[in-house]
Amino acid sequence: MKQLLVIIGILLTGTTTIAQDSAKFPASFIGHWQGTLNWYTEGTDEPKLINMELHIQPSKDTSGQYTWHIIYGKATEDNRPYLLKAIDSAKGHWIIDEVNGILLNQYWKGGKFAGAFTVGGTTIINSYWLEKGQLHLEFFSHPAKPLATTGLGTEDSPKVDSYHIRSYQKAVLNKK
């Protein structure tokens, strides 16, 4: 059982080999990034393709803060001017401030910038990382309520919740 938990822990921490260019967060992420988001939803193997941009720049107004400006499609369609703020950068703890009262906790771990949040009964897990000069991102979404709970509730067979993955989004963005 302990081996299974160790394997699950390794899988969840994303121990993928990440290129050297992601060594310093957020400095190495600064730039205007653009590309195509592939959005996979239930019932289809073909993704919906959406133009995407992510602008990360030091804030002109406040030292130690950065813009985290996401554009889906055209700027007039879905424009999200957020802020990236350090909570404890030495421990890799940041927030994305949606500037409307919503603060999303994010963490720099193993060369990835990642977080999870639940809104409207759906949990979204996200990660961003640099590889070979490109900004990669992934989003998984699932209902907050488990699809099934299995296991006997013992040390050798603990209760385990599993979830229905509703959608998966991925993009590889290039610096403009």
C-alpha cells in the first residue's frame, strides 16, 4: 500500500524533466506569449481550437507584482487582466488576483507553476511550465463531487475518491 501511495505522489507532483529555462520563476516567464489552446470536451476526440495569449510583465504600479493577462480568442471577446502576487516566493507560494475579490493560490513546484480551485461545483487543476523556450499549460476539470468512492477503509485498502474528467485543455505558447 505504501508503494502505491509513493507512486501516486510521484505522478501528482509532475516530476517531468523541465528545461533549464524555467529555473527562475517568474522572471523566466516574463513576455507576451501566444499560440493555440486545444480544448477537449466530452463526446469528441477533436479539440476546439482557440487563440490564446498570456502577457506576463512586471507591474508598473506595484513592486514585486506582475501582470497575468490572459486573452482567449480576440481581446474584445475574452480578456482577463489579472495580477500575479507573491505570498511567500521563497516557499513558492503565489496568488493570481482576478481583481474582483477572487484570489487563486498557485505554487511553484518541480519546475511547474500549478494550482487547483473549485468554482460552481467544478474543480480545475492547472499547470504552467517552460520547455525549450516555449510556455506549456494544461487545465483539467472535473466535478467537485467524486464519481466513485472505493476501498475498504482499512490501512491496506483506504477509501479512495475518483473523479470524472470533463475536459482537458492544453497549449504551447511562443514568445512574441
